[in-house]
Amino acid sequence: MAATESGSDGTDTVVTLLLDAGGRLLSWPDRAQRLLGHLPGDMIGRPAVTLLASDAAAGAMPTSPEESWTGLLTARHRDGREVPVEVRVVALPEGGGDARWLVLAEDAGRSPLWGMSPQLLRRMTGRMPAGLVVVDTELRCVWSNNAMERFGGGTARERRGRRLRDIQPGLKAEALEAQMRKVLDTGVPVLDYEHVGRPRSDPRHDHAHSMSFVRLDDDTGHPLGVCYSVTDITDRHRALQRLALLDRASEHIGRSLDPARTAQDLAEVAVPELADYVVVDLLEAVIRGAEPGPVTGAEPVRLRRSGIGSVLEGHPGPAFRIGDRAAYQASTPPVGCLVEGKSWRAERLDPDEPEWGSGIPGGRAASFGELGLRTAMVVPIMAQGITLGITSFFRTQRDLPFDEDDLRLAEEFVARAAVWIDNARRYTRERDAALVLQRSLLPHGIPPQEAVDVASCYRPADELTGVGGDWFDVIPLSGARVALVVGEVTGHGIEAAATMGQLRTAVRTLADLDLRPEELLAHLDDLVSQVARDERAEQEIRTEQELGTGSLGSSCLYVVYDPVARSCVMASAGHPPPAVIGPGRDGAGFPDLPVGPALGVGGLPFESVEFGLPEGSLLALYTDGLIAADPETARDALEPFLRGPELSLERLVTRMVDELAPERPFDDAALLLARTRGLDAGQVASWELAADPAVVGRCRELAAAQLGAWGLDEELAFTTELVVSELVTNAIRHASGPIGLRLILERTLICEVSDASSTSPHLRHARTTDEGGRGLFLISQFAQRWGARYTADGKIIWAEQQLGRQPEQQPAPGALPAP
């Protein structure tokens, strides 16, 4: 039986021969005669191996119907010369007569493989480190080299005729066979396909393999099967896994400056790539941000469970929960790691041994067997020679003990996490110190006053941003007035908190001078600028942040409310104006307040605005950590709360901060709410006086009569008459213009005398020979406090006396005659 003599399919040089079961020639076509010179009559019935130049080649021929063979052979020409031929032998199915083998031969003289004997090729493929396999179209193994035996599954003969899913069931062969079928269908090779599974040669460990698949076609282009190569890349795969785990640790650990949160990140990163169950226990001092002391192991060590990571929901059994305290006995591996600073590893845990930690709330310590813990590692958390805690690694789902590579990997990323935990510990200490400083500098209560009802709330920034310098204050002023202050210091940390304290103290000091808001801010601005200049002059080489000039660019809003006049005056240094809503709650508005430059910046002068404010009005002073400084944005944010249901100020301020400020704000947020009150007409009495010494006696009578109306004549009559007499006398002697006398009954009894002079009174210590100079000295002895403030028309000298009891509210003194 001969092939077609010629054709366009490229088979005109192929010789086709048929052999019987004994390997004897059943055909000898003309193309075979042209290739080797032998006549058909000499070859029919002759064993085919007699054509070969070497008997050794005969051993390479297939011997069973399941086998096939392809390779290079050397045939003997009729004239005695050697002819290289490329031969493919394929078994024929039964039922086709005497023919059992099909042989395809072609002159291979020009083949680059010529000169390589079949034995050489066999040795080459046998010694290759990569496995080579040929499968047919049914994915049954046809041939494999010796390297495949290292992957398990038997020898080449044992593999032959079996599919991969039968040879290596642990390799998840379905995915690999899917790749083979894809190559058979498309003819497109699949190169460097990575696959992870457990070969029979090592069923306890995952191995990674790099595989390439190529389709094998016959001379007509029909697929005969797939040849694939296998290379073990487990070491590279594990190295990449370790790098990926370290990268993941670098990405996820350290996102928080809370030691406990960082410990939880550490536990979660190691699961499930390295371990099935991870717990992180920190020393109590680390959680508090303190410096941990040495661990001696002489007594049980108490640790706080700070992180848990597990592949199982709810952890493997009744272990400690996050936040619980675990007591480790001195004989346990965790304490040994804490004392010696060295890691510990156990390939197999005793299933009957109880869990190391004792003192589990509500129950006994379960054994390792009950918890399903099979293998363990304990790695101490150390940074800069300080032991901070321990990290324990366990496997529950995989029966695979931890090895030295696992321990080195655990030590490496625990060491990285230790740096972040130590940073978080140090930051916690610094932040706590800053919070303590800040809270000590903020108001601890509202001072007694009758002008406004006040509620306030301050929320510090999150731990990544740090404590800021937002602040507020309520300052009682003379004349029953009150100052409301809110400010914001640039920067964060202890420096910002300290600067805030300085500014608050400066504002309180300037407020005691009874300056107008714009004048107070001008003095505060000069103070900030001078401090910054002095610090720069002292240490020129340090940066601005290190100089502590965080007050530069800070803002301040100063508001003064007068409950007698029911008016408000305010000025701003770089701070947004307050929201104001009237007693009818008909809409929140913002005063048309010129916002001056921030403190220390300089530029335009500060300006104030004054307007009436009815009793029951609500003012909201805030910082930009609560809402944006833009008035329109602030109005939209504040108005729903200010116009909402009537709530107490305490509930309202808490609700506003909770809803307007995020749970973990990036900036401090401060809110001060004040609802105005007005003094009743019966609490104020005033008179216009002539600049005549004769009116002094009449003033004493008027004051005594008013005290009688208020029920204070027995308590304060003598001292009040003395204060009124001295103040009016001084005004008549040393001032000019109209003189006014006003008595205000609030928590104190306030006596005010106004005149048109701008001269400032001074307290003197008169000599025994002096006839005068004792008036203000006497006032200072009888009054709780006294002072002077300037107005647009002159000044006011005032004195306050403490009330021994709450006064009786009486009608206004309209019937009392004027002098």
C-alpha cells in the first residue's frame, strides 16, 4: 500500500510502508525504491529492521499496539551508502487485515537533527530537569521522560495510557486538562502556565509548577495530541509569596497610630498565607503608651490580647477575646520568648496540653487538641531592644508543620510590625500628654454669670492627625456683660496645645482690661508677632515649626454680649462669624462681620460690628473642623439644627457635633452655643447727675433707697453708700461733662459711674499727712473687684460687691426721684 505519488500538500517526499505484526514489509512503493534503491521483489516479506545500518536502532522500535515512535534512523542504500531517514511508526487498529504498523519515512539528510542518534536523543530527554509528556487526543499519556518520575505517579511505562487525573489526583488535574483541551481545539500554545498543587511525591506540601503546552500535528495538520513540559518552581513561588506577604504587611500594618489597631493589622496580615490562627498579645504598658519594663519570668506575665486573625469564624474555640487579659505562666513558651527575646517553634503540639494563657473569663483553658491547633510558632515583638509583646502563629486547617523558612518569614514581618507598634506606643504617650495638656487649658466649667446660657463641645482630631489647638472660652466682664471666644491654632500636637493655652491666657488677660473687641485683637496680634520675632532671633537655624511659632496664622473670634442693653459687639481675626438665630427661630443668619487677617499675619486693621440681640437669641461659634468656613455652607449645615425642635443646649450641642463632625475627624472640632438672657428692668437703676458736689449726698440717698427696694439695705447699705460717694466725688473733681450713676443687680451688686473724661484712675497709697487719695483704696477694700472701661463718650468706673444671699426681685425703681 503506497501513498499518493505527488500532491500539493507537501507529502510527495514521504514514503509510506505497511508492516505486519512481526515487522515484515507488506508494501514497497516506487518512492521507497527511489529513496533506497531496493526493488519491490527483494523487499516484500523482508523484516524492516534489515534495512537499518545498525542493529541497535531496532531496540527503539515499538513492540506493543499501544506504542508509537518517532525519530531519526540510518538506512542502508542498495549501493551500500547510508541514508538518513526520519521515521514515524504508528500502530494500526485491529480489523484491517495483516497490516499492524504504519511507517512514514522521509529523507532526513537536511534535518538539523541528523547526526544525533536515537540513543543520544533518549539520553538528552531522559536527563532533562524538566518533565516532558506527550498525550493523545483523549489526553492519555503516550510517552514521558525520566524526569516525570520525580513528580510521582510512577515510571513512564506505568503512566502510559492513563490520564493525568488518574496519575496525579492531588494536582487539581481538571484545570490542567482544560488547558490541554484548549490547545487541542485552538492549536495556540500555552506557555509558562503556573499551577499549584500537591504531587504524589510530596502530598503534604503545595508545589508550584510552570507548564507549557504545544499541540502535535501530523503532516496533514490534524492534531495527534499535546506535548507539555513541567518545571518545579516551588522555591521561586514561595519566595514570591514571602515577598507578597511582606509587601502586604508594609501596606496594611501601620495605618493606625493605635497600638491595639496595629496589633490587629499584624494578626490579619498573616492569615491565611502563613497561618490559620494568629494572636497578638501586648504588655499593658504598651497599650497605655508607657515604657514597658523588663520581663523576668519569675511570676506569671499578664498580657492584653490586642489582635486576632483566623480563617474560622469566631476563632478556634473559647479563646480570649480582644481586650481580655491573659496570664502566661513562667514555664510556657510565650514567657520564654518575652524573657529571652528569641522565637520558638514546635512542629507538633501536644493535643492534651492546655492553652498557654490562663484566666479565660467564664471557663477553663481548652487543650490544643480541642482547639484543633497542630503546629505553632511564637515570635517576640521587639523594637530598639524593648520587648513589647508576642505574636503566636498556629495552623488548624492544614496538617503542615511550620518549618524554618516559615519562622524566618514570621520574624521578618513581625519585626516590621514591631516598629509600627513602638511608634504607635510613643505616639499614644505623646498624644495622651497633649490631650491632658489641652484639657487642662480648656475651660473646665462655665463661670457664674447671668448674661447667657452656654453649652460647649470639643472633639479632638483622630490619632493620625494628632491633637490640635481649637479652643473656646466664656469670660464674665464688668457691667454684667460676657465675652464669648473661639479660636483655632495652626498645627497639631503638644506645640499646638501649648500655643492654644498661651493665646487663651492672653485673651483672658486682655479681656480684664475691658477693651473693645477690635482693640483686644490688635493687642493679641501684636503679641503673637512679637513672640514669633523673638523666637526667630534666638534660634535662626531652626525651622518655623521647630520654633513653636504655631500661633502665626491662628484665628480668633471675640464676641461681647451686654444683657442690659441687649446688644452684641464682635470682631474677628481670620475666623468665620457666628451663626445667629432670633428668639422666633425664623432662620439662621450671619452678621456682616469684616473678617480681619489671621493673628501674626498683619495687614488690614481689625473692625467690629455692633447690633441689637433680643433675649432668647442663639449664637453658634464654631471652628472649621466642624463645618467649612464658607458662610453659605455653614448656614446650610447649621440651620436645620438651630431651627429644629426645642432642645436643651447640652443635647443640641452634642447632637450637632455627633452629626456634623466625622467619627474620626481629621481636624479638631469645637462648638460653643450661647442663648442670650436680658436683665429685667427691675434689676437696673440709673440716674443722670449734675457735676456739683452737692449731689453726692443725694446719690447716697438714692443708692440706699434702691438697696431697700432690692432687700439689700441691711447687708450692703453702708458699703454701697461709701462706694457711690467716692466714685461720684472722683468724677466731679477730676472729670468733665455729664455724670451717670447706675446700679445693676445680678449675681453681684454692680455700681457704675460714667463721665466724659478719658483719664485713667490710679490706686494710691496716701500718707498720713495727705488730705485725699484714699477713695479708690477704700473701694478696693470693700469691693470684690473694681476697674475702668472706656466708651465712645468717655469712661466708666465700676465696682462689684459680693452678695451674701440671693436678692429679691423687685419692680423697676421708676418712682425714685432723680437728684
